[in-house]
Amino acid sequence: MWKKGIVFLMLLASVIIIYTLYSGSPNNQPLKVYVIFQEDEGRILLEKFKKQTEQAYEIIRMSSGEASYHLLTMNKSGIDVVLGGPADLHEQLRNSGKSVSYFSPKSDNIPLQYKNKEGYWTGMYMGALAIGVNQQIWQRDPKLASLPLPQRYEDLLLPELKGKIEIPDPETSGTGYTLLASLAQQRGEDAAIQLMQALKKQSSSTTFAGITSAQRLAVGDVAAVVCFLGDQLRFTNSGYDIHSFIPPQAGWEIGAVSILKSGNNTTAAKKLVDFVLSKEAQTDYMNAAFSLPVLPDIPVHPLLSHVKLENLLVTYRFDVAAQRREQLLTRWRAVKE
């Protein structure tokens, strides 16, 4: 009889261990997250997620170019979630078999054009490319003060702006690649490469990331930049005199989230996806990053009230941008050299 009791207790202990390992209870193993937007924005979300779930995490901040290199070229393993970054990066991960499909119940209200139909990535925010101008620098420059503020990319090619503008590098920056890829889809690849090279020759430098362009604009290192509107509005909201204008048919991004096959914490990864797609998290992120929400029932931030989505390049396709990435960048390098 006592032997049966011991066997029962052993079986019960095994069930408890298995339940502890595989149930939804918090995992002591940190969730490893590549964050493609700003680290402070990522920590705001992940700290709230940790408070709700008691799930520990590790945050690794990268530009989308860095993330692409680490995940696709170096075959980086152990990362659970890629949080943010343009959808073409997440398309690359899907095409390379690096991500897994997950249909979050929180994605039901997100419009179809903002998510992968097979569940490999889901959009959590939107952002539009914009020309940003430091109005104090512009007005104090005797060569610029009498000129109208630029509203088209071609306006940045004026001789008076030589060395006074900046664009992000399309090889390292998702912002820069969105600019190149959207121009290619709007005007054709030849015209896109030609315009990008002309902008590069006008630039004091090409920055590693789009946020760097916005930072240098804010402190007055340059008079004008091209980067995502949200990066510019971060500084506008802090009191910097930045004028932002979205060019006609401007490129845009869907900032997405996806789960990687290489991760070791899939259960927690799915919980994080559910969390960042919630109305609460998207509202918090929008107010921190000045992004456009993908959920239709979230009012936009007042600084974004002037943005008209129909004026963007509505035909922009993220899958085409992902498929053409290597060819476009090869052409960019060839001319650059």
C-alpha cells in the first residue's frame, strides 16, 4: 500500500513540475527582445509588461540595419522578439524562415493592410517620412533666410543648402531604406538612386540611424533633414523650433512585432505580442513616440492631427521593399563607390 502511495506522490510531483514549466506562470528566464525604436520607448512598454506579468526581460537596442545583419547574416540565436522596425525587416525574417506565425487575439481589430495575413508579423504603429527644418538655424543663415522652407525632396538640392542637410544611410538605417525603397516604388529605381545620391552629395554626412538626424537637427548641427516625423516631433514637443513637412507621396512604415524561431521563451513572447497590440500599450507608445496608431479607435496625438494618410504613398508595398532590398542596396553601393 505504501508503495502505491510513493508512486502516486512521484507522479503528482512530476505533474506539478511539468505544469510549472509549461503553464502561463512567469518564467525566470528573461525574455530577450530586440528593440528597433528608441530604448526609452522600449523600456516604457517592457516595464509595464513586466509589472503585469512579472516576466523578466533583456532589451537590446538596435537599428533595423544592425538587426537585419545580426539575425539574417550572423544567424543570431536566442532572441525571442523583434519589437518595432519597418515591416520590410519583418518580411525579410519571414522570407528567411526566421520567424514563427502567431495570430494574437489582440490583432483582430487591426486593419488587414497593417499585418501579415499569415500571422508572421503584426503592425503596432505607423510613421511617415518628413522633411524637418530647424527654423532658428534657417532664419539666421543669410543664404537661407529669404528662401521658402522645403516641401519636396528636390527642394533640398538647392546650392544654398550644400553641406547643411542630412539623410540617414539606407544600409544601416530603416529610415534611410524606407526613403530609398519608397522612392523606387514611386519613381522607379533609376530615379530613386539618382535622387538619393544627389541628397547624399548635399549632406554633411549620412547618419547611422534616423533618430541621429533628428538629434543633429534639434541642436542645430544641420538646417534640414529627412527622417520619420515621430523622431522630429520628439524634439518639437521638448521645445525645439522644428518645422516638419510631409512631402507629397511620402514613404511610410508600419512598425511591427514578430516572434523568432531562435527564441527560448515562446510563451512569454506571445504574451508580449498580446500586450503591445493592446489599446493601452498602443496609446502609451503613441504618446511617447508620436507615432500614428494602427488601431482605429485611438485618437491621434494633437501634434499628428494634421497628417493626412491619403497623401502618403498609399501603394507602398513592404513585401516588395523586402524582396528588392539587396538589389537596391547593391546599386546604392555601386554608385556610392
